[in-house]
Amino acid sequence: MSLKHPRTILVALDSSPRASLILAEAVDLAQKLGGRLVLVRGIGLHHSLPAEALRESPTRVPEILERGDREEVEQLARDVPPELLAKIVVHVGVAWEVICRTADEENADLIVIGSHGYSGIDKVLGTTAAKVVNHTSRSVLVVRDKPSG
């Protein structure tokens, strides 16, 4: 099997403060390798829904959640050179499943995802990054915090 330069790089972005760092790593990689970025966010149903969602029909809840998160991802995408941005995908669902499904749909060559560096029970149960690594047939780059010091 020969490795090729990734042309479609799927970037999994959550709502953590680290999302911009993960995106910056992906932009750097895309610039060096000539790839294009598909930004994706999977939204789990929160125990505290926005007030707007509580006033609406249950069938509208995913749309309301997706609209708010899409705005957050679009805000992050403002720092991406336009020629590198292929698409933004935001869906309600289990994050790792949304990421894996979108990677397949977009025929991604590489998935870039952050690691929160959890320990203890989270390592046993698995983080989103671990589940993506274990359930996708795509190559995955896990971006970790840089060591301090």
C-alpha cells in the first residue's frame, strides 16, 4: 500500500477552547500538502437545551442546535484561507459516529482530531478520539497538547 498526500482532510472540532489549535494544525498540514479541509462537528443532545429549543416542536430541536454550533464553527473558519476550506458539516448525533460517517461521505484521506488527554475511567471507556481511531478505516492524526517546559 502506498501512502499519498491527503487531499481531503476532515477536521473534527468540538466546542472546547482547543478547537482553534486543532484547526491551526490542520491548516498548516493542508498548506504543506496541498489538501482541502472539511470541518465537522457532531452535537450530542445536551441536558440543558437552549430556551429557544424548549419552545419548539421536538422535530425542530436538531435544527436549532445545529444552527448555533454551525455559527461557532463558521467563526473558527474565518481564520482558514478560503482556498483551503471545502465544506462545513454540523450534525446532531454521537460525535464519533458523526465524524466517521462524514469522513466516509466526504471520502476523507485523513481525519484530524484533538485529544483531551483524559486519564483514569475516561481511558477505559474511551474518548471521542479513541472511538474514531477504533471505528474508522481512515488515517487519523490525533493532535495532543504540546508538552510544557
